[in-house]
Amino acid sequence: MSEVIYSESLTDQNLRGKVVVLTGGAQGIGAATVKLLHSKGAHVFFGDWDEAKGLALQQSLTDSSSSSSSGSGSGGSATFRRVDVRNHDQQLALFDDALSAHKNIDVAIQCAGVVEPGGWFEPKDLNLDTVRTDPVPLRENIEINLTSVLLFSRMALAYLSSSSSTSSSSESKSSSFSKSIVLTSSIAGITEAPGLFAYSSAKHGVVGTMRALRRFGPEKYGVRANVICPWATDTQILAGVKAAWEKQRMPMNTPEDVAKMILQCAADEKVNGRAVFVAGGRGYDTEEGIDRTLPEWLGKENAQVFLKGQEILGLGGDWVNK
Ligand SMILES: NC(=O)c1ccc[n+]([C@@H]2O[C@H](COP(=O)([O-])OP(=O)(O)OC[C@H]3O[C@@H](n4cnc5c(N)ncnc54)[C@H](O)[C@@H]3O)[C@@H](O)[C@H]2O)c1
């Protein structure tokens, strides 16, 4: 399993002056990512449906920039917009904010996500009467955790490829940088997640979105794609199981640990097509192992034929209905 190592110097060098669009930035992992990007001198346009927390973060970062003694600030900026990611136009407006301010977008990061409400799958809740109720909260969960992510990725391809990188900007000193999308899935997107039905389905889908993009994005748009798969991370999402986790001294990420992996994927032009499992503050690419052991889990002959089939499909141009 290959470890993904966070590089302070690479992220400093490659993210300074870069323009970043991010969803789910008002708290938790998203907020930690906004703060870290801002400290590196990036211009972050972040959206969230929690307006109070989003505006408070924008204010505190703006205050910290202006209170630092002249010239010593990071040079970064943070701009908030209220966005419900289920709303296509609101996600678009976030990209438009960034593009109209800087004529360019370099990185698109999706962090917005919610756990699902319980009560839809337990035998005590599910019978021939209750099954007649359309489980709208489960549909909404999929809409937030998967549908909006697919739409966000589609927008990112269009906006990121419509302008050239800020490497020509006087602010940016990066010598080797390429644009990218960083999505946030979960360990629940790689393995089973007890009690999480819609969430797990959606998070597997987010890994699928990254896989759909990992060849297609770089070849057709010059945009890389990676996905972060955190294990337990100390945010409000974990509240229900935090005590049990801590009692057993299980590994726990801080939101900043996960933010560092997001920045590493954004900054390193060599990183593409990875699913970075983050546990106890360290990141490991699970895709490398899955690809390398293909003959073991698919069978040697199947693997050979499968890879030939992938070659025939290429980037999929003949596959989809036109
Ligand atoms: N905390 C963990 O243990 C953990 C583990 C694996 C994956 N994740 C994933 O990490 C991401 C960040 O989660 P977190 O732990 O920081 O939780 P969090 O609740 O602290 O942050 C999620 C953010 O997304 C925002 N959001 C939710 N729905 C939205 C919507 N419809 N429109 C706009 N904004 C919306 C929330 O307001 C919040 O600011 C999520 O995608 C989550 O599924 C978290």
C-alpha cells in the first residue's frame, strides 16, 4: 500500500495564488481545508448551506489577513456564498464568483456531505405498511452525497479547462502544477459501513465518479481527479460514535489531517486517480493496491481479458448513446 505524504514545501509552492472552489466549507473538514488553503495564499471561494458559519469563517479569515503586519500575511483570500449543493444554479454561481474575480479556476474541491437519518432499514421500522412510504430523506441523502458531486465534477471540468492556470500570474511561483478535482468520499465508499445504506451507496458512487474521471479528465480536459476517503475524523458527523471510538483508543483524524491530504492531491501534479484512505492522520492510496492485485481478485485470465476490453473501450466514446 502506498502512503501519500504531505509536503509542506510543495503545497506552499504550488498553491500560492491559486484559485480554488470548495463546497461544504463552513465547518469540519471543509473549513479546515479553507483555512489551510488560505494560509498558503490561495484564493478560496467556498459554499455551504450553513450561512451563519460560512460568513463567520469568511470574516475571521479576512480579519486575520488584515490584522497581520503589512506584507506578512499569506496573500490569500476567502469568499463565502450560501450554496445548497442540490441546487445546480447555486453550485454554478460559486464557480462564476471565482471565474469573474480571477478569470481562472485551478482547483475544485467537494467536501459537502451529510450522514443519513436512521429509521428506514431496521426490521422494527420496515414492514409491509411502512414500506409504502417513499423514503424521501434517503433520496435527499443520495442527492447531496452523490448527484450533486457528479454535477460539481462536470462543472469543474468545464470551468477549470476554460482558462489557463495561474502559473502565469505574478503571485504564483509554481513550476509544475496541473489543475485538478478533489472529491470527498469515505471509508464507507470502499468497504461496508454498518447502518449506513444511502450514505454508503452514495460514497461508493463518489469513488466511481473519480474512477470515471481518472483517465478521461487528464486526457480530454487536462484536469486530474482524486478522491479522499477519511476514516473516523473528529467532526460533528462522528458525534454518535465518538465516545465508543475514543474508549477503544481507535485511530482518529483531526479535520486538519484530512485537509492536508486534500491539499497534497491538489498540489502534486503527479497525483491522479488515487483514493486516499486517511486514518490516524496518515494517508494511503487504496487504488494502487486494487489495480496491482487485479489478477488475484478477478482471476489471472479474467484480468488479462478485462484489460484488453478496457483498451477496446478507450475513453468510452463509442460506449455511450449519442
Ligand atoms: N468526519 C468523518 O469521520 C468523515 C469520515 C468519512 C467521510 N467524511 C466526509 O467528509 C466530508 C466532510 O464532512 P465533515 O466530517 O467535515 O462533516 P461536517 O458536518 O462538519 O461538514 C460537512 C459540511 O457540509 C455542509 N453541507 C451538508 N449538506 C450540504 C448541502 N446540501 N449544501 C451545502 N453544504 C452542505 C455542512 O453544512 C457542513 O458544513 C463529508 O462529505 C463526509 O461525508 C467524514
